[in-house]
Amino acid sequence: MRMLREIIRIVSIRLNRARALAFAALLASLTAPGCHGQAASNAAPAVQTGVKLSPQMERRIEVIVRNRSNVTPDYRIDIGVPTATDIPGYDQVMISFSADGADSSKSKALPFLVSTDGNTLAQFNKFDMAGDLRNAVSDAGRPPRGGDEHAPVLIVVFDDLECPFCAQMNAEFFPAVLDRYKDHVRIVYRDFPLPANQHPWAMHAAVDANCLLDRNPTAYWNYVDYVHAHAAEMGADEKTLAASEKQLDKLAVDEGVRQGADQAQLSACVEKQDTHKVAASVLQGEADPLRIASTPTIFVNGERIEGIVAPETLYRVIDRALVAEGVTPPSAPAAPPPAEAPPAQTKPGS
């Protein structure tokens, strides 16, 4: 995949062989003896919409793509039939890349532009700007921290309760963000537990958290904070999956009851372990345009941040979003806040 990503960089190359041949023909016509009228050219364009490229043109394109990218010789390159575009003088060709012997369904196809005179090959990415990515990263049904629905900046965090980097963001960065920006930001968490072979109890913890969310947002956030701060302790001395899940369930029920939830209803929700809502969040995160593959992944008014970043980097992103909304960002504090906030000390339900 790294090899294919390298191909995506912009390439714009002049193909000079056709020009050189045309120039040689022009010289021949000028030096030949006698008087000659201007003859009409019957030569077809080098590239025609809907017509398969000649083997010579396909070869020229393939050689240029191979030479200007990191495609190794074991990769097969196939060039499609030109199709019309809205760019004058250019057709589009799809160029497919696949390893020898690989399933054709696993090949990667990229769009290129080729000029109708056969002299220029270009490759670029086209992005749809009609939609607002902030609207694609929904906070619907999720309890916020910070400002209300009118806050100029929405921070959506795709979170995994077993992820140590998510725990670091939860403990260090977000309290500092809320302290600095107050009601100008609204922070919500979306579920994105990684697969069980990576984080065995992450899905279970997310389901328990959603059982609390349906009953009391305060209980939800207390549970999230505690689990993040004490993830390494789940399972106690046994450190088994069963012990971890049992401990997560007890934490959820105890905290819910402390916040006034009906114990019987909450216990039934926890015991049922209905994963549909969490799984839907994961599927939406994996799909376009979000394409999330790791946690934490953060969207600041639609601008994507992956993994842990320096606080100053996160502040710059938030400041840019505020300026775009017509809000002057707050001045940086004279001294930075402490880099590390203490973990939650109160056990849910106690």
C-alpha cells in the first residue's frame, strides 16, 4: 500500500517523441525542392475518447508511470480506454496496479489525464467541496463536554476505551482544551473499539458506556474517565477477559445506580450486550469520507487529526476553526498548563 500511495503524487510530464517526429517532418517539408501546397492532415488524434489506446501509446504511458513512481517490476500495470472529461483537450484513463498473481479485486486503480495530442500525462486528485465534513462527523445523540450545540467548534473524538493513547488524550489534552476555550468548543466521543484481537474488552466497555448514556450523561462520562484512567487494572489479578468484563459491568451498574438509574433496567442492558449501536458507529467511521483505521482520531470542525499530537498543534487547529467561524481565539496563557492531569480517583459507584 505504501507503494501505491507513492503513485498518487502529482505527475505532469511532457512526452516529447511525437513532438520530435513532427518537427523532423516539418524540416523535411521545408528543405524538399519544388513548390508544395499545404496538405490536409488525415492523421487521427493520438488519443480518442472511447477508443483503446495504441500499443505504442500504452507503452509510453506505462514506462513513464513506472519511471516516475516506485512501482517495482513485479507489479502489473493496465491502462483503460480513454473517457471524456470536463477539462478541454484531455481524456481520462484509469491505470490499474496489481502485484503478479494477486487477485484482480485487490488491484488499485487511479485516474490519470492524457492530452488528446498524446504529449502530456497528468495525475491529480479531485475532491468534492459541496459538502461540509463537519456535517459528516455527526455528534447526534452523544453527550457533550464544554459548550452547547451553538458552540463554534465541534470536536468529535473516535474513542476506544482500551486504547492507552485515547486515555492520554482524555486525561491530558481535553481538560486543557476546555480550560482554554471554555464554551467555544463542544467535545463529544464516538465509539470506535478496535477488533477483539487487538483490544479484547473494548467493545464490551463501549456497550456498557452506552447503557449508561441512555440513562444519565454524567454517569457515562464518569465511567469513561474511570475506565480510561484504570484500563491497566481491568481483570484485577486474574487479567482474563471474563474477569475484565465482569469488572466493567460492575463499574457501570454501580455508577448508574449512584446517579439515580434504575438498577434492574441498567443491569438488563449490561447483561444483554447489544452491540448494534457501537458496531454502526465503527462502520460509519470506517466508511468514506472518514476512513478511520486507528484511535484516537479527532475531527475539529471536520479537520482530521490522527493519534497523539502536541498540545500546541491541537490549539492551532482549534484556532483556525474559530477564525473561520468569525471568533477571535483566546490568547495563549502566560505559562502552559500542567502537561499531565491526575487520573480519576473516585471509583464509579463509590
